[in-house]
Amino acid sequence: MEDKKNNVSNSLRKYGKYSSVVFQMLFIIGISFWGGHRLDLYFETGSNVLVLVIGLSGLCLSLYTTLKRLEILNKEEENAKQK
């Protein structure tokens, strides 16, 4: 019975870790596109140039941070399996 509780607890922790990575990625992308839109309105560019530039930069940043975080999580899982 105790092992079953530990398995469920570990599964929920893994789910929480990976879902936090997804929300972090969405937050970075959303803030960058919103910020680009606000800057376009502020500078009155008449086009969506800043939305695209800043938004795509945020997309690249979110992919980079996501890959780095997933690398760390995989190393943690490997270390936990070895113990």
C-alpha cells in the first residue's frame, strides 16, 4: 500500500515539474508578444514589426529555457534512478 502511494506521489511531482515548464514557456511567449504590441502602439509604427521581432525573440528564448530545464529534469531523474 505504501509503495502505491509513493508511485502516485512521484507521478504527480513529475506532472507538476513538466507542467510548470509548459506554463513558463507560455508566459515568456505571451509577455514578449504583448510587449511587442505595446511598443508598436507606443512608437506608432503603423505595422506589426516590433510584435514580430520581439515575439519571435521571446519564442526563441522560451525554447532555449525549456530545453535547458528539460535537460536538468532528465539529469535529476537519472540520478534518482541510480540511487
